[in-house]
Amino acid sequence: MKDFVQKRLFITKKVTFKNDGIIYYSGDFLESREIFISFDEIMTNSITREFRTNKLLIWVTIAFAFVYGFFLLNPFNINPEINSFFLYLSGFLCLILLILTILSRKHMLYIATLGGFLIDFYDLNPSKELVEEFLNTLKKKSFKYLKAKYTKIDVDISFEKQLENFIYLRDKNVITQKEYETLKKKLKNIEPDVKGFRY
């Protein structure tokens, strides 16, 4: 998977994979934003799913439902012609708002970054399978990048810093405990006086 694209009504969300991160685009016909996010920043294990409905539309729909109920019962014996007009008007508006409320319902998916930014997507769009394929691709590419970047052993970098990198990779499940132990052993066996040596 090279790109992942989602469209919902007038909104488009797109992810383009690069070697060291992703370009995330989100926009509609009024505004848009495009940012680069490094694989170092993306927390692939921190994924949140949420179901959202526009609360304002819910409350306005409920309000018009009460107005419709009021004119339906007509407790103040309003002129039948006037009452019928407002009854049909409020019923029509209530129906329109109900449809808009249903259309506003969305399943959201959020991926956190170390900088506190949330990358938001529509869950189940265009399908559950494609969303899962995107998440798997993101994880694989992220892990491949992190593994290539942080498992290189360099005597010019302190033992503690490199060990910290290995622990970071292990804790993110980028490397296994066995791979961690192997890297730690290789790190301990490096001759400290051989400058510029890379394993």
C-alpha cells in the first residue's frame, strides 16, 4: 500500500507513505492541511476508536420534535389552519434534522504521536479490511524504519544511549526480547577504542 485515501461527503483524508514517515492530508472545499510526521513520532500501539454524533444536531432535532408534539396536541386551541401549517413545517424540519443527525454519525480512529498530535481517520471507511490493511502497513513500515535506525551499533555513541534505544525498540515491540539480548551482547563486545566502527 502506497497511499491510503478516505472520502466522506466533502472531506478527504489521505496518507502518503515515505521512507522515514508519512504525509498526512486532511481537507474539504473550504480548508485543508498537509503535514509530515516522522515514524519516530507515530505511536502505532496507541490507537483509539470512537463513535461520534453531532450533539448540536441531536439537541436541535429533539427541540423540533417537541415543537411538532406541541402543535400535534394543540393544547391552546390555535386556529386549525395556522396549527396545521406549523405542524407540517415542524414535522418536515424535524425529519430533515433527523436525517442530518444520522448522516453526521461517524466511527473515528485516532493515532497518537509523541508530540501530542492526534492523526484522525474515519474507521470502517472505505471498508474495515482496507483500514486494517492501512494500520498493518503503517506498523510494518514504522517498525522497519525504527529497526534500521536504532539497531546500528556505533562506538562513537555512548553505551547507555544505544542501550536506551534498544530498550525503546523492545518496549514498542519493534524487536523481541531475544533480539534485544543479542544486540546488548554485541554492544558489550565492541572494543571502545576502535573509533568509527559500525556493526
